[in-house]
Amino acid sequence: MYKQLISSLLLGLCFISPVFAGSAADDVDVSKPWAREVPPGLTTSAGFLTLHNKGSKEHRLVAAESPAAGMVELHTHINDNGVMRMRPVDDIPIPSGGMAELKPGGYHLMLMMLKKPLKSGQTMPITLEFEDGSKKEIQAEILHFSMERNMQHMNKEH
């Protein structure tokens, strides 16, 4: 009888323990989310941000979505015989105690099939999804090209 009770308690702890563990969304902080303004007629833009992992294990960004876009993909730039090309990636690693930068010329969110033009001064909701299924809602500021250059300059200083 005691054997069954102990077995039941141990089994119960196995199911409860994930509830006490922190999720990737809890471990990862997001800073400086922004997206490029697009003029009327264009339906593609790019989103950028910095992911800071304050947790003790590596996490991965595996997907993103936004009600403002029909599709959001994780992308990177590669050098293909001297020509820079964008390519989709399955995930973006975020090292424990480290960060992953999504920035022009590197990893970024490809925002496709935009439902309306993105205008400077607005914000765009984006949901980030991590490897454990946890999600984080953010608001990306829409920046005009001249403001984008200022943001890139500020990122180099920090």
C-alpha cells in the first residue's frame, strides 16, 4: 500500500514539475522591437529586435506571427558567392545568459502579405514563439528610413 502511495506521489510530481519550471518566454526579454515603414503598394517589410536570455539554458525562437501580416518567417542573410541573399531559417538560437540580435543584414523577421501599409509612428503587434511552445506578445515600432538609420547607429553604440 505504501509502495503504491509513493509511486503515485512520484508520478504526480513528474506531471507537476513543468508547471514550476520557467518557460522560454519568461526567460527571454525583448528590447528595441521595430519594423520598416513601407509605402502604399508594397506588402513586404522586415522586423528587428534583440532577444536577451536571462535563463540558464539556451532557447530558440521558432516562429512569429502578426495580425498585420499574412505570413511571418524567420530569415537570415547569407553570402552566396559575393551576393547577399535572404534565406528562411528554422530557428534563431538565444544562448543562455546571452542574446540574439535581429538586425539589418542578419537575422530578421520577414513580414509578408501585409494587410495595410506600415506607417512611421504606428506600432505593429507581433507574437514570438519559442521552442517550448511558450509565446511572448510585443509591439514593434514602425520606423521611417531616416529613423531606422538612427536606430542602427544607436545599436552600434550599445
